[in-house]
Amino acid sequence: MSQAEPGASPADLAELIANSAHALGFDLIGATPAGPSPDCARFEQWLAAGYEGEMAWLARRAQERADPRTLLPEARTAIVLGASYFTHELPAALRDDPSRGLIAAYAWGDDYHDVVKPLLFDLDATIRAASGRTTLGRAYVDAGPVLERSWAQEAGLGFIGKNTCLINPRLGSWTFLAVLLIPEAVARFTFHVSRQQHTSDNTLPGCGACTRCLDICPTNAFVAPHLLDARRCISYLTIELRGPIPHELRPLMGNWIFGCDLCQQVCPYNRRFARPTRLAALQARPDRVAPRLLELLALDEAGFRQRFGGSPVLRAKRRGLLRNVCVALGNWGDPAAVPALIEALHDAEPLVRGHAAWALGRIATPAARQALLAAAMAELDGYVQTEIAAAHSV
């Protein structure tokens, strides 16, 4: 059935939700009773170890993370959903070109918060029409105190892999996760788009002996299987870290300028089972797929917002993105980058000037060294002075 009458049974609601969510574009759908958050103790241990770095917001609202019923006291069911954002593999000609900046695939299209959350509101409206409810459910898309991956595993959408991503054995891990809390009782079920049916069987495989994701990480961000030290993760360094990138990690970042996909690219589940997104707004925009580094370094604030408007890349802000671009240019090491980096030594943002100095020190042509010497005489910011001095010693 695709519709349910007001006062529908838990089984009827399960079928309605599976069909409606699939029609909206979700590829994974599950329902599980709302209650204490699964795996919350391990999350708290992760925080206690300090692995979250500067992401202090993760430690806030701990009580709500521990039990979503503090967010919606009448919640009886957590509807957990996954939407594929996979579009295509990056062609080798772009992937292997160090003059281009690599952006995580989830940011190739529109901001997933803006795309997915309205779909949750639509789904909630469908459920309300079927149950006769007049109040709203609570919708979360990676921006609230909800442990989406743990709830997704609880609902049978997949297992948490050694790289800490949720992996569905018939879809992989290129998915956005969302949670809708509702007061209706819904029969427990799991829907996989590959099966085109819903089931109560939540049996899942795992990673087995595979360690490809752990082995490929250039910054050794995995302390152990299933345990990520975000402070060393390229995604954290290029997005969440607001200040200077640690010197010892810069050479390891290659040309990643927003996020990192390495641990997902090598995952056998992704290589075999990834399915293209069914959501048009998540389709890749050509100007956000491996853009040329020198083009990005020339962006002013208006140009940055015009190019990345409506994109997750805005989260890094211009100064953060250009900081990352400077690191990538330093790792490229081509003298062709020197004129643009010299110009960046005069950027209004100290963060950009400091990382431009580092990159010039890495390239170390006579023009680069002369520019660093001139900047050392004129620079007034203490942090940038330190970067210039370090660049001279490279």
C-alpha cells in the first residue's frame, strides 16, 4: 500500500513510510523504537580522549544526544534515512593533476542540509495525514544533537566500518543520513533501494579483515579500527579547523582543499555497489569538481560566495579555503604558482598570508625567497611573521 487512513496501524505506517520516503529520493529507510541512543557511551569516550579537536559543539547538549526523547518527549519511533550522493568517480586526469584542488564528493552539488531537510518535512506531513497527528515531528540532518550513524546502524541501514563511516552492504557509504523523530508507533523495518522492499531482517556483514581505508590515510588519522582522531583527519583540517594547519601535517595533505574521500574511495563496498544519487540537487556541478588551484587563490570574498553559493564549501569560509589552497600549491611545488602566492602575501587575511609564506618556502625559487624577504620587512602580524621566518628555513 502507498497510503494509509488516519489512525493507521504500525504495520500500515511502516509500509507508507517506506514507499513515501523512497518516492522522495531516499535509498535507505528504517524505523526503530526511540530510546537511549545506541553507542552513546563510546561517543562520550571519544570526546573524553579529545579526538574532536576544536569541534566543541559536539560536546554540547550531551543529555539530548544520550536520548532523543529529550528533544521530543512523546517520540516513540526514530525514522532513519539515507540518500546517496554518489554521482561519478573522479576521472584520473583530474584526480592526478596536482594543479587542481580536490573537493570531497559530497560538496560537488548543493548543500545537503538544504536538500534533505525539506524532504523530511514532506515525509512528516505524509505521516501526520495518515495518523491524524497535528503536531510536528523533529527532523535532523547532521546539524543537531543526534548520533545519526549509531541510529542508522540500529535501524539496520548498515554497519559502521573501520573508517567510522556507515556502510550499507548493497550501497556503500556515499550517503547522507537523516533522522525524523515521530510520536507514532511504527513497526520496525529496513528498506534498501537495491531490494525494492522492506524487511525486518537487520543482519549485516562487516569489514572482515580489510584495512584498505586505514592503510591509505596519509595523516594516520585512525588510532585503531573504528577510532578516528579528527585532529589528524584531512576533512577536519580543511573544514573544521579555523586556525593554522599544523606544519607537520601540511605536506601529507596533497591537494585536498575541502574534505577528503580517500578512505571511501578504496572501500570495496563503494567500488562495487555505489549507486548514483536520485536527487537532482546533489548532482555534481562542473566548477566544483577539482577546480584549478590558481583560479581559487584569485577569488575575493564576492567571487568566493558567487562560486560556492549554496555549497557546503561555504562552511570553510574564504580564508579557510584559500589557506587550504596555499597548502596544496606548496605541495604541488611548481614555480608557476609563485606569482599568485606572492600576491597572496598581501591578502587581508593573516591566515592566508601565513600559509602563502609556507608554500613559497616549499617552492623556494629566487623570486619566492625574495618575496619572503620583502614580506618579513613589512609584515606586522605576529603569526604571519612566524610563518615567514619558518619558510626561510625550509
